[in-house]
Amino acid sequence: MKAAILVLSDPTHGKEEALGRVFNALATAYDFQQKDVEVKVMFNGTGTRWIAELANPENPVHGLFEAVKGTVAGVSCGCADVFGASEVVEASGYDYLTENEVPGTRGLPSVSNLVEEGFTVLTF
């Protein structure tokens, strides 16, 4: 069993719901991690904005994020560009995911590759 968790929620919209989504995404990653199941967390769409939020020690999910940092596969490059998160992502040191060469972008993660590799894809 392998799991890929895509964080799509926007920390700037519907604050409580968005926080609940990222909290559950990271809690799911933690659950898989504790069971030694291969898990990848990826930030896509407006979810790329979470990188800055989760790095803040004042964020209520910061501790959980720190616990699963090693499961973060990266951040959608094209999405970070579109949603204004590129500078923060570049400063964070996380990898850009670019396998899906969508025209007009620098690339996005390839969900089809994940499925081919046997990952169950979960979205939050």
C-alpha cells in the first residue's frame, strides 16, 4: 500500500474549513508514517500557499507539519506560480514538482504517474 496526499485547500479562504482540511491531510500522513506505509504529501493549487503558513510556529498545525515534514514530496511549480507562492516555496527548500508539462506552466505533479506507481491518491 502507498498513499499520495494532495493538499488543495486555500489558507486564505474559509479559514476554519481550510485549516481542518490541512490538519486532516497531515494527520493522515502521520497515520501512514506511523505504520511504515510509503506516503507522499504534495501541495497543489491554492494549497501551495500553505508552505508559508505551516512554517509559522504560531500556526496550530505547525507541530504536526514538523512531524511529517519528511513525507513532503514537494510543491506544484505551476500552481505556485499561478497562486503567488513561488517566492516562499523557493525559500523553503521544498522541491518543485513538474512532471506534468501543462502548456503555459512550468509543470505540475503528475497524478497519472502516481496512480501508475500504485499510489492511492487522497485529496484534501
